[in-house]
Amino acid sequence: MQNAVGFVRPKHNNIWLILSCFIVLVGLYGVVQVFLHGQEESYGITREVPWGLLIIGYSFFVGITLGTAVVGALAHVFKIDSFNIMSKKLALVSVSSLIAGFFIIYWDLAGPYDLQVLRLVVYFAEFKITSPIWWLVVLYASELPLLAFEVYFLLSQKENSAFYASLIGTSLSIVAYGTMALVFDANSSRPLWHTSSFALFFIISAIAGGFGVVLVMIFLNNVTQKYKKSIIVLSKTLFFLLTFMLVIDFWNVVINSYSSDVLLGATMRLFIGKGVLAYNFYFYEIILGIILPMFLLLVGRFKSSVLAFISGILTIVGLFFSRYDAVIGGQLLSRPSESMKFVLHNYSVSASEISIFVGSIGVLFFVYFLGAKFFNLEESTL
Amino acid sequence: MISTVNQKSNKNQNLAMVIIGDRCIGCDACYVACKTDWDVPALKESYRTKVWEVEGEDNLGRPTISFLPVLCNHCQNAPCVTVCPTGASFQREEDGIVLVNSDMCIGCKACMIACPYDARYYDEQKKSVDKCTFCLPRLNNGLDPACVATCVGGSRNFGDISDSESSVSKLLENATSISRLKEDEGTLPNVYYITVND
């Protein structure tokens, strides 16, 4: 049966669709816990650390959206052949990851069962232009249809329309993700976030994550031979992005350690020595997420599809932990007055939060494989 | 205690709390009165006001304990109001009180993050962020805020600092030192900490 924008895919996709449903179901645990006990008891968040894994997850998923959208734009807007890889699949990953982001942030907001998020719609006309979250709503609400249009235009082989959808959608992705960083960045009382490099690091690392996703997709789709040259270009670009991230991370630690801001100085001590975030930062974010993938890419001389695949996975893992360290690190210390010592707060991820995060990964896969079931995602002719 | 505010709030008031630091004995009566009056959830981390114990040293190096009552500073330049995406957090023009309209709150907690004073908490029952209101309903009935009314040491004082004849203005005028918390944040808080010669 022919679809208006493609062909129905073979049945084997159902297996992945069913598997992704099971992953979504993992999220049921958290959803039920919130229903029975409420958010405060179900989540690990506290008065002092009100943003936890669900916010981290949101910044992670929309980061993947940005990264994959950028790779797509390099192909459709800048017409760089090496990046013209599985265009339709990549565009669908962008949309799927954005929907997963919406899913996880929904469970972070008050009264998910009372649909209190609809107040955003009711009071939208308040035009709270000083609020980064208000802008976030505007930008992401605009981005989703644009990215969906990009998928549609790619499927229907409308090159010119795909060009504009990709150009506007990706531009919006960058602005939206920068605004998401601003949600943290705008808090002058939290010096770890309140730096000019914060948004830059968020955007660069998200783009690196997108390159990681593409390398993983090439390997899993068993098209490594076909994209031999692309793997080299992708690997080299990822290496460059990881180097950039390492430089930003390094100088952030050095410069912040010299800061006259006592809160920033104290916060940096969380990341060094025996600080509570030191292991996360050095092992997961720096070694696993940046240095090891760089090393593997070098060892493979940027040609090895297997090492590129592993590097891609590590980059994605590193992206998650960089968000964890940034979001939690900015909240762990406070003091009521200048005359008091800093109070170190605790944040422990709860089982409910983990289940909703895993469920969100399931949502990403589910939306993707649902698209793969109904649309022909094979090779773009653009 | 005689109320320092009028029956109804007038325009151009600048309501503030003036806390005489060394008169606080750390009895937590303010904490209890506030929780009871406003049905603040029993959870320890849910409070609109509390008293911190501050450890220090005297001139001879001996350990000391002093008390620091804290509450929402009803900042003139309130970052919690700026970041709110729906307008649920707002500041009354007539007296500067910062409030939360719980019917508009989506629970994003951006205001909790933005507040340098950790003055807000999330109320699961209301499904909204909540905070000190300077006891606005009590003010409207000609009463002082509950924490002021119950303060046994007379540490907490409340009134309109734009009125030079108010008790709080006189306290500020006669104070030997005046400070506000985290003034370098640029929030222009309306809670003053003073010492007096008495």
C-alpha cells in the first residue's frame, strides 16, 4: 500500500516498535508513583534542589534534537555531501527526541494529572518576555512543527521546501537550545551557570551529541561501507567538537577556581578532589565522554566504523553526564547569609525519576519506529 | 502589639520587615505561628520563615551562637517575578509585596531556582509554589504578620518604611548598623537587619 509520502515498511519494524513500547512501559512505575504519592515524595528533588533528573533529561533530549538537526542542515542547507546520511531517519530522530523531551518535562511540571501545564496556554498572552521559560515555550512550540515539516518534505522529496524547513528549523533549534541554557544562565545568584561560556558549551556539546547519534545510526543500520567517506568526515568533526568541549571545560575549571565569587569557588570544589561531583565530572563527563572517544577516533585514524560507533555512544553518555553535572552542580550549595558557611545539599535520583527517564527514551524509540513503520525512510535523494 | 499598618493597604507604601538581630532568642515561635496560620505543609523543608543558628566566634575566640530569622525579602527587584513564565509570581504595585497566584502556577520552579534567599517551596497540595505573603490577609484585617505578632523578643518589626513616622522607619533611623542579606545580588530586599543601642 502506497502512502502519500512514502511506502509502508516491512513487518520487521514491529519488533522494534513493540520493544520500544516495553521501554515506555518502564516509565509507568514513576507515573503511578506520582499518581499515588505525588511528585515531592516520588522524585528526589527538594526545596534546595528543585531541578533534578527530569530537567536533566529534558536538556539531554532536546540537545539530541539540536545535534541531529544541525547534521541534517549541513546536508540540506549547506549541501555538504558527506553529511547527507540517512536524511529522513535523522530528521525523524530530531522530531522523536523533541517529543521525548516534551514527555519528560511534562512529568516535571506541577499536577500532570490536573493538566496544569495548560495554564501556559491560558496565560500565554501575558507576554512574559523577561522569562526564559516563556521564550522556551514559544520557541519549542514553533520548532516541533517545523521539524515535522522537514520530515514531510524529505519524505515527499520536495528539495526546495526541505531546504527552508531545515534552515528555519535548525536555526530555531539553536536559538531554542540557547534559550534553554538561558533558563539556567539567567540566574545571577548561581555563578556556575551565570557565565558566558555556559550556553556555548551547551550548544557545542549538543551538536557533538548529534554527531554521536549519526555515527551510531550508521553502524546500526549496517551502512558503514556505503558511508565510508562520511564516517571519516563525521569522526573528524566530532573530534574537533570534543576538543572544543575539553578546552571549554578545562578553562572553566581553571578560571572559575580563580574567581573572587566565594560561592563559585566553593562550587568548583565540588568538582575537584573529593568533591561530591568530582567522580561524575572527571570519569563520566571528561574521560568517558570526551577523552576516550577522542582517543578511539584517533586510534582508528577516523576510519574505523566500530570505533566511531563506540565513540558516538560515549559522546552521548558524556552529554548526559555533562548536563547532570551542570544542572545539579549549580544547586548543591547555598547559604542564607554572607555570615554563614555554605550548606551542602543532597540530591539522590529516585527510582520514579529513573523510570520516567527510561520511559522517555522509550518514547523516543517509539515515535521513531512508528515513523519507520509508516514511512519509507530509506535513502534520501536530496 | 499595635498594628503598624492601616486597615487596607494604601498605594505608595513600601512594606518592610526590620529585624533587630540580637533580640532573636531562637524560640521558633515565628516558624510555628506561620506554619499554623497558613497551613504550611508539615514537612520540615516547607516553611515560609525560619530561624537559622549561626555559629561564630567572639573577640576572644570563644564559640558563639546567634540567630538569623529569614523569610521572603519581598525584593524591589525580584528575580522570582522576572523568570515566571505565566505571571503567577507578581509584585503588588501598591506596597511591593511579592505574591504567588497559585491558580496560575505551572510548577516549573524557576522562581525557586532564581530566589537567592531560598524563600520559596513547592506545595504539593496547592500544586503551586508558595511563599511568605507578609501575612497579607492579616494586614487587610489590621493585624501584624503572624511572625511579628508572636515574636517574644520584639526582634521582628513590620511597617511602611516610606512613612517616616512608622515604627520601622524610626528603628532604621536610630539603628547603629543596618544590613540586608546578599545586597550584592542587586535584588533590593525589603527585610532589614539592624542593631540598636539599648
